[in-house]
Amino acid sequence: MTDTVDKIPAPSVPPEQIKAIPVRHYGRWVSGVVVIALVALIGIAFSNAKINYSIIPDYLFDPGIVSGAWTTLYISVLAMVLGVALGVVLAVMRLSANPVTSTVAWFYIWFFRGTPVLVQLLLWYNISLVFPILNLGFYKDEMNQVMTPVLTALLGLGLNEAAYMSEIVRAGIQSVDEGQTEASHALGMTQGQTLRRVILPQAMRVIIPPTGNEFINMLKTSSLAYAVQLPELIKKATDISSTSLAVVEMYFVACIWYLFLTTIFSIVQYYIERRYARGSTRSLPPTPFQRLKKNLRMFGSFRRPEVAR
């Protein structure tokens, strides 16, 4: 006869609680203190400077400043349109199998990318030394009368921008798989139809972001047209400062206008990029307004009192 011993379960011992010790990032604290100290020193320096900040709002919407900002905007738009149109042509020429057109496009890009924009503006402004008379057969006039500051700025900025846009467009065209071209040719499309209907629409996702950056850069580069007497923002601010003796204050006014224009077009660029990115990602990330709305909704849910049941 065997004794049956009941098995008594051993008492369960709870595991020891893990103490999570966060990693201390001393470098973040040091760098944060250094940055705050530098910002404070810069703020103190500007606060103690001999600058009359109170007159900046008075000149912010001065008619001369507003007209200068408008001139900056429309000359930038016109120069960018010229640069994009000519850039597409140069990109196609650069990719052409014809050695003559390819060489001409390469030489154009090499020259305009290798010389400063200011020098190009001054060359166009003094082009009458080379061609005193403009004779097109149906139109004849002195070059000094034809080459106005607006036309000088348009040619100087637009032709220079075309060299950079051609490289951007060329990169976008080369980003499209060659099988797309072969399939288009198999369907009977010509080279021009393939470029317009197949290649360029797919290349826009690559072309749009740097093009937006180029336009924002064009808004600031247009200030160089001051050297050819174009009445843009810097020229107007300088003219006002010469009579009011508020030199630095007028430069602050110009900076505020440039920041306003670049901010507006940065927002436009963001939504254009978002539109052309629809086919490359399954779900688009939320916009800043959508993220703000979500955060406000979450904040409101935290503050909402619980309903008694």
C-alpha cells in the first residue's frame, strides 16, 4: 500500500519590479544652454544698438516699399517662367542624340552656371557697347532704349535660371524608367508625344521640389537687379533710407517683406509637392493644419470632464 501525497502548489513569488533608469543626455543640456546663451547675447546686442525699431511698422506699408515688393514679385515670376520654359528645351537638347544640339546646350549651361548673376546683369545692361542699334527688320531702335531695367533683369535672371532648371529637368527625365519610353514607342507614340504625355508627368515628382526651391531663391536673387536700377524692394528701401537716414531700419523692413513672400510660396510649394506625391506613397502624411487640428482635439478630450454614470 502506497501513501498518496497531495501535491501542494508552491506559493508564487512575484518578480522583482524592474527599475527603469533613464539615460541622461548631458550633451543636450549643455548644447541647449549654449544656444540659449548665444541667442540672449545676440538679443542684447540688437537691443542696445542705435536702431529705432519703432519706425519699422510705419514704413512697412509705405507706398514705395509696397511697389518695390510688387516689382520683386512679378520680375521673379516672369524670370522663373522664362527659366523653366528654356530649361525644358535645354534639357531635351542635352539628352538629344544630335551632337550639335547636345554640345550647344552643354556650353550654355557651362557658361551661365560658371559666371556670377551680377556680372550677367551688368553685361546685359551694357549690351549697347556691343550692339548699339537693334535692327530686326520690322523693328529698329537704339539698344539703350530697348534694354530697360525690367528687360535687363528679366534676361539676366531668366537666362541664368534656365541653366539650373535644365539640370533639374534632365534629372527628372532620367529618373523615369526607360521601359516607359519603349512602351510608348511600341504604342505608336512619337518622341514628342512620349515626352509630353508619359515622361514629363512622371518626372514632375522629382522636378517640383527643387523647382520650388529655385523660385524661392529667385525672390531673393532678384535683389541683385538693384545694380541695374530696377525699382525692386532693395532699391526702394535704399531710396527711402537716403532721405530718412534710417538705413538699418529700412533693411529690416525689406527683410520682413522677403520673409513674408518666401513663407507664402513655401506653403504653396508644400501643397504642390503633396499633390504630385499621391502616386508614390500609399498614404500621404497629415498636413500641418491636420496635425494641429488633431492635437487640439486631443487636448480638448483631456480637458473634457467625465460624465457620471
